[in-house]
Amino acid sequence: MREQKYHIYLDSHERKLLIHSLVELKNQLIQQGRYTDCVDELIFKVINTPTKRMKIEYV
């Protein structure tokens, strides 16, 4: 069975906020002495995602 994929569309401000939040979570995990592997993977994925320009129409 195929793995289900999810897509999220963010503007530049939301993307910066997401990266900042993930880094804060990583810092908290480090202080607690827990593993940060999954958070590291998420940060890597968010930073390396291609940007796509979209046209938004307000009705």
C-alpha cells in the first residue's frame, strides 16, 4: 500500500514561523535530553522544499 502524502501551502511569513517553531522544539528536546531525529528531518524537509508561485483570487 502506498504511503499517503500531505501538502501544505505556506506564505513566506508562515514558513519562517514554522521553521522557528521547529527549532524551538528541537532546543526543548535537547534540554530534556531526548532525541531530535524526527524534528531534524522535518526542519530539513521544510528548508529544502521547492517554492511554487500560486495565484490567489479573492471573490
